[in-house]
Amino acid sequence: MDIINIVDRLEALIATSLKVPVAQRTLLDAKKVQELMDQLRLAVPSDVRAAEEILVKKDDILNLAEAERRRTKSKAEDEFRTRLNQAEVMKEAERKAREILDEAERKSSRMLAQAETELRTRTAEVDAYAAKALRNLERQLTSNLTSIRNGLALLSGVETFEVVAGNNKK
């Protein structure tokens, strides 16, 4: 039986008991009051135990909630650190990629400048070689032309001979 039910029965007993009007008192049946008091004594410990169980359950629920809060907070902090590290890794990767691209551009520019310099040098060398070869060819052709003219002059009876230009080779 619960305490409230016993208290309600005690109030009903008082309300239905005999009243002494002049003394403003109520006569109670001692046996019934004693029974209700015994029931109250029996009920209090069971209700107190139920309340203690509720308090223990409340404490357990609070402890579980606190553990869950800690776990959730720890998980959130770990995820935050992971994402922060990933962001830092990405920033570092982007920085290194920029450095590599910058270095590649510098190397490419140097190689291009070097290739252009080498091209100008080789072009100048090729032009010089071609000019020298053409001068040599010109001397040789002039010498051959002089020889041909002298041969023709000799055949036609002209007694003047030109000096062959190709006799003095360099």
C-alpha cells in the first residue's frame, strides 16, 4: 500500500469519527488508528526504498548522460583535430605544389633561354660555315671559269692568257 492511500484512509477515519462539540475534539477508534499507523510504518520503508531506487536510477541516468557527453565531446574534438590536420596537410600540399610549379617554371625559363642562346650561337656558326663554304665554292668556280676561258681562248687562237685565280689556295 502506498503512503498517500493510507493518509487518505486516516483522514476519512478522522472525518467519520465521533465529534465532541463542546470540547472541539474527535473520538477516534484507537484500534483503527493503530492499524493505519502499522500500515504506514510498513509502507514508508517500501516507498522510501522505491524513492531511493528512483534516485539511484536518476544517478545512473545522469552518470550515463555525463559519460555520453564526454564521449561525444571527445569524438567531436578528435574529429575537429582530424579535420584541422587534414586542412593543414592540404595547405602544406598546396604550398609544396606551388613551390614545385614555381621551380618548374624557373627551370623551364632557364632552359628556354639557354636553348635560344644555343640556337643563336649555332645559327651564327652555321651562317659562318655556309659563308666560308660559299666563298670557297666561289673561288673554285672562278678558277674553273678562268681555266675554261683560257682553254677557249687557246682554241680560238688568242694568245692572251689570264692568270688562274685558284692557284693560290688558302
